[in-house]
Amino acid sequence: MLMKKLLITEIFTSIQGESTYAGKTCFFIRLAECNLNCSYCDTKYAFDKEKANELSIDKIVELAVSAGINLVEITGGEPLLQKDVLFLCDELIKNGFTVLIETNGSLPISRLNPKVIKILDCKCPSSNESGKMNFDNFNHLSDSDEIKFVLANKEDYIYAKSIISKYKLTEITQKILYSPIPGKLAPQLLSKWMIKDKSIVTLQLQLHKIIWPGIEKGV
């Protein structure tokens, strides 16, 4: 019997709104706390661990099994702040789930189960947190993992292109995403830049915000 526990902000079933899995039904496990404070963060409610619930890994896996959905995403906050998330990933994998973990890129991913699909957010200048990126993480990605750049302006776009080139990211994975911040960067403008550059990166819109506009939690 596992006795390890995690601080959970929310657990819910929804439509995956981001990544190459967008549009699929997904069981979400949102962990509490974050070590960054991005300017555009839309999940600040997950920062407060005092409002989080402590659940055992056994219970979390039980809830995932009961949901009856094969796709599970662990997110936050920053899930890697809680070291026992590694055990949660292992248990979910053992139970046959496809496991995604979304991480802000500042903490090492090398200890994660290799079967976990990493969605690594590479912070751009507008986040005010780009200086905290752990670029060694790129050495621990496979072609099944994904890299996301959240963009607010042309500076972010140019920065993202420079990182992709510098670290030869397209040789690691073809699953590289540009995500424009709603109200900051129009998808039409980002699309124009991408078309001009003949970009092979994928444009990502936050599908859950289109389906449920104005709703933050549980989607």
C-alpha cells in the first residue's frame, strides 16, 4: 500500500485544450504550488497550497481508474515541485494510462518515467521568467515529447525561433507548439509570421477557452 501523498488543487475530466492531444477527452490532475510567477499565468489559484487537498497516490490512481479515460494529464502549478509526483507517474503507467505531464521547464525532468510524455513550456521574455529555464532538459526529451512556446509579441516569436535553432529542437521532436496569449497576440498575426517564415512549428490555440470562455477551473 502506497502512503505517499500529493497536494491537489483540483481533479476533473474535460476536453484536452492544448498540446497535440487537443480535442481528446482527458482526466486532469492539477497539483498545487509553483516556483515561477509568469506575467500571463491563468492558473494562479493553484499557487495556494493552503486551499489544496492532500490525497494519497492510491486514491488519485483510484479516481483515474474510476473516470474510465485512458488519457491523463498531470499539471499545475508546477507538478515537479512535489517529488512524489514521480511515483504517481509510475503508478499511472503501471495501470495502463497514457500520461502527460506539463512542466514549466525550470526543474529537471530527467527522473521522470521515460514512458511519460513531457510537455515542456519554454519561457519567453514576456513571461518575465525566461532566465529560470533549465535548458539541460532538452537533452532528456524524446520524439514523443512536446515543447511549447507561449507568445505575447514579436519579441517572443523571434526568441522562440532562436531557441529552436540554437538547441536544434526540430531534431529532437517535431511536436513544437506556438501558443499565442489571448488578448496579447492575435492568432491571425502569429499565423502571418509563421506563413512568411514557412514555419514547421504547430500553431496552438487554447481549445478549452474557446469551448468554455471565461471559465477558469474544472476545464
